[in-house]
Amino acid sequence: MIKLGIIGYGGRGSGLVRIMEQLPFGATLTAIADVNRPGVLKQLAKREKDPNAIRLYDQPDEMLAREPLDAVIVATRCSQHTTMATKVLARGLPLYLEKPVATSLEDYRRLAEAARTAKAPTMVSFPLRVTAVAQQAKRIIESGQLGAISHVQGTNNVPYGEVYFQTWYRDENETGGLFLQKATHDIDAINALIGEADPVRVAGMVSKRVFRGDKPAGLRCTDCGEKLTCLESKFNPTASTGAGFQAKPEEYLCCFATDTGNEDSGDALIEYANGVRANYSQNFYSRRGAAVRRIRCIGNLGTIEFDWNSERATVWMAHSSRVETHDCSTKDESHGGGDKALAMNFLQCVRGEAESISPLSAGLRSVLICLLARESARTGKIQEVR
């Protein structure tokens, strides 16, 4: 049996545990550290296994000191990821860490220092890099069919922007902004596709033109006089407001208030040590068919583009009329099957049977690019990697 402990047992954390417990490795949750006891009990009530067999702690230090754990998942809110990860690394325990691995350059440096001496396996929750469609693209790139990849273009038109402006995600003190919340996934996938090359220069720009306004801070949709007509209201039956997850309608906050936080679009330009250049663009007010999450890799012999939403990849050869299409459907598995692939690999790492396919070094590389893009957007200057 693999005894799992978790720090932060919300919706995401409980979902990761459920996936791991369903795999044939004997993984079992034995301890939880979370200050939100009512929230933990709510999640435990959904478990198929006996929740009474799990010991609850308010503080992670107590859990780590008292429990004979084989591995620990960190799924707290983002601002605490670095602090909790360093506690686990100091204990020499295998670590599964949610993204982003840091929300400031100070935390990045602190975690990088801890990682240098870490002996146990690490896993960062980057499911996009191991989805079937991304893995197919990687195989095609590594085959040499497209020649040398020199340019990468990434686009993420997010159709569920309300999550980042109408729930707790709007608090930039917790999230660090939307490069760290969203782009860190896509940037990591780009890094994996081009051979984990290190960045040398990063430029970033952001804007906030849609989700802003002068409504009172803290205003909830349910208390607003415009809730039946507002295009972003959960109470407007004709509005198209994206995926609508993370909260009940009555819990949603006004995205046109003075305290919404977060940019609603952003762009990053990255130069890598191997000469590859990548540009990435994201926005949070696309809807319906405009929603895409895709990457295009351009080589001298051909180009490949794939989309995580459609789970299809297309290859265009540069010197012939040949076009290839690849359907990589995963039947609606979580994150295109990426969560399951990471969970399986992590448990194999805990048992000493594999090496991590998404190690902490990947999380650090991606978050550094995102932090520098954020700093570039703030200062208006290209950021050199030192």
C-alpha cells in the first residue's frame, strides 16, 4: 500500500486523490492537512472509501511529523505552493505539486534552492504535456519529419473567463496573475515539445479592457439589480457565460466591480538558448466556437498544429501537398487523459519503477518564464534570464 498525505483537500486535491486511488498501485489517502475543516468534511462525504480511516490535521507540519507517509500531494491555493512544497522536500518525501510552483521570484528562488538538494521524486501537475494529442505531436517532431523547429505559436482563447473574475481566482495575491494561472500549462507544453530548452529572454504585455468597471467591491450577482440582463450574470437565462464551474450561481461576484483583479488578455514572447522563438497569446472573454487551445510548431520541412479542445493534430509538409490529420480522442478523460497519466507515473516513481515525466525542474522552468513575462508587462522592458 502507498500511504498518501495531502495538503489542501479542495475540489482539485480530492480529484487527484480519487484518480490515484483508482489505479492498481494500492494508493490510499491516510492523512489530510487543511485549515478549512468544513470544506474537508464536505469533500470527504463524497468519497466511496471510508472517510473515518483518514486522520485530519490543521497544520501540515504536524501531519508530516506524525504520519508514516509514502508520498504527499500539495494542492493548496497557489500562494502557498512553494512553502508547502519546501516542507515536503525537507522531509525527503515524494512530492506531487500543483501548478504554479511559485507566485513570486522570491518563491521561485527558494524552491529552486530546495530542489537542488532534493532526493525524492517530484511531479508537477502539468497534464497538458502528456495528453495523447501533445504526445503525438512530440513524436512527430522528434522523428525529424518537420525538420528543425524554429518557431512556435501558442493560442489560448479561454471560454470560461468568469472563473478568473467572479470567484476567488480574481485575488491576485493568491493567484499571481493569469500568466501563472493559465499560461504556465501551455508554456510547459511548449518547453516539452522543443526539448526542455532554457529561456534566455522574455517579453510580456497584458491588458484589462473587458472585466473592469465601477460596481461596488464585493458585489455578488445575486444582489445586483442588473442580474437578469447582465451578459456575465448566472441569473441571465440568455447569456453565454462559459463553463460556469467552481461556484454556485449565488456565490459569483460581479466581474465589473472595482476589485476584479487579473488582466483579461496577455501575450508573451520567449527566446530560448537553442535558438527557438515562441510566442503565446491568451484571452479570457472568447465564447462558443472561438474557444481554442492550440500550439503550432513550424520547421523548415513542415508544420504541425494541434488543439487540446478538438484533440486533433494536423501536419502540413513544406515541399509537397501532403497533409496528415491525427485524431487523438481520449473519450472525455480529465485533462485529455493527462491527469491519469501523471498520477500513474507518480505512483510508479514512488515505487521506484520509473522517472518523473513532469519533474520539478519543468515547473521551475515554466514558472520562471511566466514570472518574467509578468515583470516585463509591468516594467515595459524585455527581461534577461540571469
